[in-house]
Amino acid sequence: MPVLAEGSARSWQAGRMPGLADDLRFRGLVHQVTDPSVLDRLDGERLTVYGGFDPTSDSLHVGNLLQLCTLRRLQLAGHRPIALAGGGTGFIGDPGGKSEERTLLSAEELAANVASIRAQLARFLDFEAPGPDRAVLLDNVAWLGSIGLLDFLREVGKQFTVGQMVAKESVRARLEREGQGISYTEFSYMLLQAYDFRHLYDEHDCRLQIGGSDQWGNITMGVELVRRTRQAEVWGLTSPLVVKADGTKFGKTEVGTVWLDAARTSPYQLYQFFLRSEDAVVGAYLRFFTFLGRDELLALDEAARSRPERREAARTLARAVCALVHGEDEAVRAERAADALYSGALAELDARSILEVLAEAPTTTVPRTALGEVSLVDLLVTAGVAPSRTRARTTVEQGGCYVNDRRETDPERRLGEDDVIAGRYVVLRRGKREYHLVELA
């Protein structure tokens, strides 16, 4: 459960929270606002703010991480966050950023996904805090699932023209793409999200919605609906989409999705993903995904410029994100595993860490009785590290073979129990990075 830091709502005095708006600007988190005055309100008022999360999978991913961190920043500054799981809108599917119709999920699938997402949200937001700064977790199926079609059309559909809806980027992009279109189902999504904003305004006095820049059209529809039907002012704030160095965005349907569920992307894999961040994006990621202060961030910027070979910024980023998502213990484990891989200390790792570090390496199972009987050359062939005994012998004699990161030069050497790490593994390596895991059965 997150713990609110000093300077949070619990120490809020004289109705003032210093510096949140400036911090959001410094971090590059302000992309669009429906009214610039809302940024001043973040420093002078206590607001209820919501962000929505799509339950079309049983896990959130790093593309959601920015909004999770932003909601956490708002709560730490004294605002009340609402995390909205879209169990209702999930029946429809947001067309934003998609080139084709989403696959519709069953009620059972959506309910299971929402339950899984709830547990992940609780790692970022404090749902147990006393008083008005307690975070709220809601599922919009609670109200969207009960409103009648005729009532919805009269209350919401009547407020907008087809021209307004077609002009939204998420719709226009689909209509302009040759051979594509958009169903009435997904076309109606923006009206449902607008209704969400009005419901949260009515029931929770929610005045601000946050989201990625691809949500701008949906957010402005909600702002307009509240203005027209409640004669009240609410606001929208978007942040830039998180993109990789090549400009592609993170998402559940993109190749190489990085999940926040440890069962789908291990803590070590998450650590490695951010450790490998390219120089062009590491500064932005540090601002988006960590809670380091301005001076620390600027110092890491300078370190990246003056000492790029040390990768200080990327290491700090990887450690911080892993700790945020999975906890400090898992971050320490992931960091140690990464250091072991690059420093030749694999023998110091436990079984779980070895499997995580070598998750992408080929694995061969051999009987434990082979210890002391099979030569290194034969083991290299059996494991597929070398295509023949001749090539295996040449590799060993030329110094290109490693056992548990120790160079071996005797092709006839027999491996023994002393070569087994974590009770059941031997790690073979050819050259600098060609690993193969041997598991003893």
C-alpha cells in the first residue's frame, strides 16, 4: 500500500499545496488542458480527479504507468483520486489509437480483468488513507449497466451532433483510412465516457479528468456534457503518450508488450526493459515514472551527457520503476541478477533469478548422472551450443566457451557437482552473449 510522503494531504496547511503545477510542467506531463486555470487550482484547491483504465486484459501495462503515476502525484499533493475501471465501457471498446475494431469480451472475461486490475491499482494509490484524501476505486458497469437506452439517448445523445462526433480524431482517423470504418458500437464510446464524467461529478464532485493525449476528444465531450446539463465547470488535462525511442507507443496489442503483472512480465524483465532505455528517452521516462526531485533529475541528465558509458540514469530509472511496480525487495533482486549477468557472477543467483535472467535462452534437460561422465565437448553438442564435436572442441580450445561464466579451455573436462548452481543448473556460454541453460533432471 502506498504511503503518503511529507508535504502530502496529511500535512496540507492553509489550503495550499506548493508547486504541483510547476512540477507537472517540469516533468512534461501537461499536454493539453481545457482551461489553463485548472493548473493554478491544483495548487490552491483540493480537487477530486479521475483517470480511467481499460480492462480489455487482465493486466495493466507500461502504457498505463504514466496515468498511474500522475494519479499518485495528485494524491500525494492532497487531491482525491478516482481510479475508474472500465467494466462497462469495456463492453464497447475505445476506438482511439486503433486501426480496426476491438474483439468484444464476455461479461465474465471483463469481470475477471477488472478484479486483476484492481490489485495493481492498489500498489499506486492509497485506498485506506483516512479523511478526504482516500483514493476511490470504481467500476463504471455499476451505472452504465443499468441505464436504459432511451434514457441515455435523451440525456446524452441529444446533447451532441453527429458532426461533432465525426470530427473527433479517434473517429476521423478510422473513417479516413482506406478499407476501414467504425461500427456504431465504437462510435458511441465517447458518449459513454462523457456520461462517466457527469456521473462522477454528480456522485463524487469530480471536477477533473486526466488521460493520455489520445483521450482528448473523449475528455472534452465529458466536459461539454457537464456544462450543458449541469451548468457546471469541470476540466480535462492530458499528458503526452509514452513512446519508445522509435516513436511507437506502448500498448497491449503492440509487439513486445511490457506488463505490470509479474506473472506476465517478471520484475527482472521489467528492470531490463527500462535499463535498456535509449538515451533519447531515458530523461523523459525518469520524469514520467519516478518521484525523484528536480535536482536529482537534472543531475541525472548531466550524468547522461557527461558519463554516458556509466548508464547512471538508466540504472536509476530501472531500479525506481521496478520498486514502484513490484516493491523494493523485487527491485533489489532484479538489480542483483542484472549485475550478476554482466559481471560473471551467475553462480551467486538463486534458481528463480537464474530462470528470469535466462528466460530467453534455450534450455536443455540432461540426467544428473551425466555429471562426471560426459565431456564438455559432448555437452556442448548435446545442448546445441555447437553443431559438432569438431566445432565444440575448436570453440573451447580458442577460449570461446564458458561454464557459469568461467572460461574453459580443456575440451575433455568433465563437469561435476561443483559446477551445479542453484542445485540444478549449469549455464553454458559461447562468445559474449550466446547463453544456453542446462537443467539437471
